[in-house]
Amino acid sequence: MLLLIIKRMANAIFVILAVSLLAFTIFKFLGDPVQLMLNPQATQQERDLLTERLGLNDPVPVQFAKFVFNAARGEFGMSYRNQMPVMEVIAERFPATFELVLVSSIMALVIGLPLGVFAAIRGGTVMARVFHLISMIGVSVPAFVIGIMLILVFSIELKWLPAFGRGKVVDLGFWTTGFLTPSGRAALVMPSISLALFQISFIMRLVTAEMLEVLRTDFIRFAKARGLKARAIYFRHGLRNCMMPVVTMTGMLIGDLIAFTLVTEIVFQWPGMGFLFVQSVQYVDIPVMAAYLMIVCCIFITINLIVDLIYVVVDPRVDQLVRGGGNGH
Amino acid sequence: MVAWRSAALAAALAGVLIAPANAGTLRWAPQRDIVSMDPYSFGDTFTLSVLNHVYEGLVRYDDKLQIEPALAESWEVINPTTWRFHLRKGVKYHDGADFTADDVLASLKRVSDPTSPLRGNVPSYVSSSKVDDYTVDIIVTENYPLLLNDLTNIHIFDQGWLVANKAEAPTDVAKGVEGYATSHANGTGPFKFISRKPDAETVFEVNPNWWDTRKHNVDRIVMTPITSAATRVAALISGEIDFTNQAPLQDIPRLEASSDLKVLSNSELRTIFFVMNQTPKAFESDVTDKNPLQDIKVRQALYHAIDADAIQKVVMAGLSRTTGSLVSPAIPGYVPELDKRLSYDPELAKKLLAEAGYPDGFSFSFLCRNTEFVNEEQICQAVSAMWARIGLRPNLNLGPTTIQDAKFDAGQFDVGTLGWANEPMIDSYSILVQVVHSKTGNAGVFNWGGWKDAEIDALIDKAGATVDRDERLAMQAKALLRANELSMFIPVHQQPMAWATGANIESVLQLSDNKPRHWLTRMAE
């Protein structure tokens, strides 16, 4: 397992470098931050001076080299828009996104898994069909539409839930949490549902498909023949054997969620990292965008690593494979 | 099951969640957040207008956009380069410190620092000196007429506070100089700064010791930006916010239909117009040997082809002010003669094109943004169709502001849009020196078309050194009229602004500079 980790870490460095180089090439096409930073009344001389001072006249490779050199020392510079150190700006937003993603992922698993199993076991029933239909909607309707519909129903018509923001948050010093106050929890409901609906549907469909596959295999038939209880057959033997793709996909989905909560965050004015990123693009806030991409890249790598480790737990054969001591696979 | 469970949860908590507003708390949702608490950090008009609730300048605009005393009680011009300001006595900062001449000197020093992004807001500033504790002399370049306009936007810090928090120099993103003032504030204004979470919530509380008579009854302002238009409207209808200074135009009928809500709309200072590139060869056209836009007949043909009333009715929902002038009537330098448009006459336009030698029209690039001005994308699409009707072939190029503006700056366009509000100066000198004046020295930064007219340049230069207001404005009007004569630009309209208020708000003052002034807001008791 240690070998696996070391291998992954080595890969990670190359991936991060590649991503940041790509990012820097893209920034070149984003336009000019100076235009937004200065007043319309500023003279050409003042504009040129600021461009020079920000190092925007340097060729892209030089800018990139400077960035990598500084990033290696943990220096990401200052946000053009917020006038604060970039890491501080991002650290401030991370808890909001993390809590949203956490709740959505838990929802996705807690709801998606049982529904998937149910749909597989009770294939023909009306209930299973209803779930199937809902999952179709969940997969095909984009999150922002769901978000706006939820706002329409629960904020405008029923006035139950707040349409925007995080509610009251409790500051723990290193972390701000919305879990500890009623308004914070209420604010989480709609964004996390609109974010989770796709995941719930996706996991449910995946589990259903895998379960149907597994239930057809011989060992399930033998288990039935041995007279095991239905619950044991479905959950201990059936479900466990279709967990591999589910774990992989959940890992990928969590990564996706952290990286791409932007739509949901914009709809609900959720002060997280996705929202920050969209604002940064609009303001050509290069330091924030660069740091954001690096961080998201690291998160993806970490999640993939964790997924690999979970494989080993779920299916011990993987560890053997990595060590190269195969049994002739 | 999920939905049911959360609904039950929501129902259980309903009473707590969307609580009715506390009396005296104004919940305000702008479309975007301010960038910083530091008024010298970023040249952004909206940020300055919000910070004006906390900080004040030596002078300010009254409810008719005329300059009136604020922290300075009176002033006089001692000689062509020296202005003397007599400061208001007994003014206290929110932390209790007294307002004196030293504060003015420290603030002017900070804002005029070479690294200050707001250096351009005091273009004429040379130096300042203290006469006594309540008298300051400001030295400017000779005969500079607009110092008072500039000073409306120079918020005055407390010197002691700046020194104690090592914030005497402006923040500098290039060098990574962070500022205490970015996230803290200590002004003299009607509201005290309480707390701030960027992009989420900024809170202000009434300053009971404000020097001016309190006309408002707002005890607390909670500002929560909401970027998504649909969500902002939802929050207003569901009563979660009381006020927005950006009501989406397309939702105005819906907002007006709601009995609790009021919409305030008007045209603002910003005029939208088309710029035509004057390079010897067109940038992207099937006419390759010259530039058709250098011919006044072609420019007039483009003008005559635009049905401005249709734009006003269809694209702007009847809320814009169709204009022939480059500046709004509220901007000094405006004269009614400016407002005459060339008629909408496609036949005449075709004739003019034929006379100019383009009976079959020509193609050109048409550069527009999709995020900057109100409905800019739709305006450009409509006008493209109108130009196509007289045989022209515009290639519409749409994109975000930062990208398109870089292209404008590099001259990579034939025709494009520009909007000018004359902020923060509120004087037509702003558009004249930045947009109409030729690119010489510090002038003409936004003269994207590359115009160079000796007569206009001379008028603007002279106006910039004329202290007498009437004389100066006459020259500026003359320069604007000449720009119209030459059809240098094609004005479209003064764009609309729309605010909306909920049941808790009795009245807000909306001026054409589109800045909320909550020290004049009345809430329902």
C-alpha cells in the first residue's frame, strides 16, 4: 500500500505542473485586469505603470516560472480583486463549499444506495418505476433549473427556506460552520438538494445496473440455495460485490462537486470556492484563478488516492496487483 | 421521501428561518459585492458609493448632484494654484478621534501615492499643507477647474488610525502589501462599519454622533450581494431583502405586480454610443485598401440606419432615454441642441452609402461585450440587423468585457460600443478628455477610434485650464457639438437603472448617478 501511495505522489507532481501550465496559457486569453482595477479617469501612463508593476508585460513562460517558483515556497500572491493574500481568500471560502459537498455526498449515498438496491430487487413494481422516473429527471435536468424551481416553491410560495446565502455561521477560528445554527442548517437544505439530485440519481442507476448483474451470478443462486436470509444475500453478498464501480464514481463525483459547485453556488449566492472562481474570472484575478486550479487539482489527486486505498479494503486482490505479485491475472 | 423530510424540517423551523425584518434594519442586496473596505484600493464607482456611508469627503453631492460642503465648511481660491479649505469643527471619527487638518494631509498623501490605484482621481494634485488645525491649502496645477468634483470621491481617513495600523501607504497587490484598511474602517460618515465577509455579508450600524442632521431612520444596514438575477428577485418577493439597486429589467413587470414592492426606474448618467475606428485601413472588411468609416457619409449612413425608438421600446422595455448627446442632461456641459438625433431613414442611409461609393455595402467587424452595459448584447444584435437592412455586413463579435476591452485598446475592431457615465467627476470634461481628445500625453485613453481633431483638442485643453465655470462649460458644449457635427460617434441612449424596494421601505432617494444614499432613506415605522 505504501508503494501505491509513493507512486501516486510522483505522478501528482507532474499532473499539477501540467495543469498550472495549461492554466497560465489560458489566462493569456482572459483579458486585462488593469482595465478593471483603475478608474475610467486614470491616464494611460497610470495604466501602463500598473501593468508593468503587476508583471503582466512579461512573456507567459516568465510569468509561469515566477508563479511556480513562488508557489513552491507557498507564496500565491495577492488577489487583484479582494486585495488580500490569495490563500486567505480561498481558505475563507473552503468551509462553505466543503460543507455543501459533504451534505450532498452523504445524501447521495444514503438515499442513492438503498433506492438502487430496491429498484434492482423489486424490478417490476410501481414504486421501482416511480424511482426510475425520478432518477431520469435527476440525471437530465441541470442543477440550476432545480435550484430555481426549489427557490420558487420553498422561498417565494411557501416562504419556508431562505433563497440565498449560508445563514448564520459560527466561526471556529480556522473554520466557519453552518451546521450549528438553525438558519445555517436551513440554508443548506436547498443548495445541497439541488446539488445532490444528480448524484442520487446517478448512484441509484449505477447500483441498480450493477446489482442486476450480480444477482444473476451463480454464487447468489448458491447463497439462495443455502437458505440464507434475503437481507444477507442482497446486502452482504450482492451489494458488496457491486461496490467497486460505486466507490470509484462516488470519488469522482465528490471531486466534481468540489470543483464544479459553481452553478449551484451562483444560484444560491453560496459564498464558496466555485463562486469565488467565477468572480475571479470576471475580474481576471489571475493569482486567485491560478491558486484555485492548483488546489482543485490537489483535491482531485487526493480523492483518487483515497479511492485507490478503498479499493484495497473492498477488494484485496487490488493490493496484490499493485505489488506485481499477481496470480497470473 | 427526501423532499418530504426536508419539507417537514423546514416547516418545523419556518418561524425562525425567514424572520421578519427588525425595525430599522435595512437588508440590501446589490448585484455584486464591494471589492474592499479601503476607498483607495480599486477604481470602482459602486464600491466608493457604498463606502461613502462610512467615509466622507471634504465636499459631496446634494440631492440635485450639486456640490455642497461636507467635511469642509467653506473654501476659496487664493491664487491659480492654491485652494484653501476651512474644515468643519467638532467632527468625530467612529473611534472617537477628532477630525483635523492632519487627517486631510495624510489622506491626500495616501491617495496620491504613485502606487495608489486612485491616483487618477486627483489628476491635478501637487501637494497640500496645513495652515492651522482646521485650515488646509491644496496646491494644484494652474487654473485646474475640477478640484471640487475630484474631492467628492476622496474619502478622508483618520491620520492617527492609519499610523497606528501601519496603513499610511495604499495597498499594493503588485508587491503583496496587505492593508489593515482592506478589512477595517474608521470614518466620519453616517454609518459605522461593523463586520464583513466578502461576497456574503457586510454590516453597518448607525453612527449616533454624526455631525450632520439625521434625516434617515435606518439603524442597521445588512448588505448581502446576490449575483443571480432570479435569486435576487426571489429574495425580494419572499421578503428576505428590503432593497436592491439592481432590479433586472426583464423582471420589472413581475415586481410591480407584487403589491408590497415598489420599482424606481429612470435613465442614469451613462450614455451608450458606437465608436468607429479611424485607422487608414479597415481592420476586418472586404474593403481592403482603405477605411470606409473615415468618410463622414458612411458614418451618417450608419447613424440614419438605426431605429432608436425600436431599441428603446423593444430592447430596453421603454426604460432608456433615447439621445443624440454623448452626455446625459444631468452632466454639466450638456446643452439641448446636443440631443438632436439624425433621423431614422434607411432610404437616405442607402443613398449616402451609394454616394460614398459603397452601393452594395461592405463588411466590418462589430465588437460588443455581453456583460457590461444594460442589455448590450441585445442592442448590438438589433443594430446589426438594422445595418444589414441597408446592405452593410457587420460581423458581430461578442465576449466578456475584459477580453473585448483589450481588443478595443489594441484597435482590433471597426465599430464597437462604449458607455460613459462621467464618473466620478460628473462633468463632461471627463468624456472629452478621456474619449474625444486625441491620444496625446495623458489624454485620450479611451479614444479607441483614434480621432484627432485640432479644433476639439484645443477646446478641451483650454477648458481644462479655465476656472470660470460658465466659460468652461460653454467650451465643453462647443466641443461636444463639433463631435456631433463630424458624426464622430453614434449616440444611442442613456441606459436605464432600476431599483426595487420592499414593504419596509418608505422612501429612498434615487439620483441619476445610480448611487444608493441610505443616509436619506426612510423605513416604515
